[in-house]
Amino acid sequence: MKPLAALLVLALIWAVGLFAFTERVARSTPAREPARADGVVALTGAGSNERIGAAMELLQDGKARRMLVSGVSRQASREDIRTVSRAVRRLYDCCVDLGFNAADTVGNARETQEWARSLRYDSLIVVTADYHMPRAMLELRGAMPDTRLTAYPVATSVVDAHRWWRTSGGVRLMVGEYTKYLAILGREAILELGDKPAAGPKKG
């Protein structure tokens, strides 16, 4: 196959994958009501108010015993987060933990894993933006393979997943998320190959 033809085939495969990815995101909301879990975790980022608010509603509805807000800005106070979450103070004071160490999705996964392990939680509801959920679940499952994780994606004001192509910002965001998602898939594939034992010499 000529180089130009090969590039065109790769570009077509990439484009088909992008539209499959964005269709998956668009279909993910509104999220189904999750089964009860030990904990609920909200991953911060663009559209954090909607993410934290949705996680708090699940906590208030008895879907989890405790809640973690992962990746909180060090400039934010507990009161700032309570205001964003619209939480009842009694519930917030007793049952909401804030994580300040995560600066990205990899950090979210690590912070969530440490929190769940400290509480001996075996099941979590994961709340984040719809467009961020596929990548977040890859990272979390890699960090917590023995924990039951339930995705609870939230539609945010950052991008309309059903019409993402209509704005340059929507295009940049979805293409960026898809590219990062592919990078994680590639990384996990390489790690899996590295974990396989090398084939020994054949016996004659």
C-alpha cells in the first residue's frame, strides 16, 4: 500500500472512531439511576459545579455512605465546596471528604483508590462530565481492578454532546478527549504485552 493511501486509511479509521466515541458520549446521558454503592466520587474539572451537585444528590438519596470530591483546588475551602454542592450542612460535615492532591485524571484515579482503600470500600459510583467519563473509567479501572465501579455521567454546560461539532470549542474538546482516550488504550495495550511472559525455547 502506498504511503498516501495508508495515511488516508488511517485518517478514515480515526474519524470513524471519533464519531463512535462522541455517539457513545451523547447516548450516556441522562444516566440511569445507579445501584447503591459504598461510596460516590465526583471528579472535578470543567463543569465541576454540575458534577459535584449530581454526586451530592446521589449521597442525599442514600445511594452511597460517603462522598469524595477529587481534585479540589487548593484555593477552595470546605465552605466553597459546600456552597457548590448545595448540601445540607449536617450531611456535608459528616460524610463528604475533599481530595486536594489530584491535578489530572491519573491523579483522580490514584486519589480515589487511596480513599476507597482507607475506607475498605469495594464499590463506587463515579460522577464526572459525560465527555470525560470514558477516559476516567479507563484510568480508574486500571488503578482499582477489584473495585466495582458504576459510571454516572453528567451533561454539563461545557459542551453539548449532541451538537459538539457546531462550535470550535466543542470540536477541540471532543477531539482532545478522544485523542487522550486512544493514548490510554495504547498505553494499557503496551503494559499488557509487557506483563505477558516471554515464550521459552521450543523443545526439539
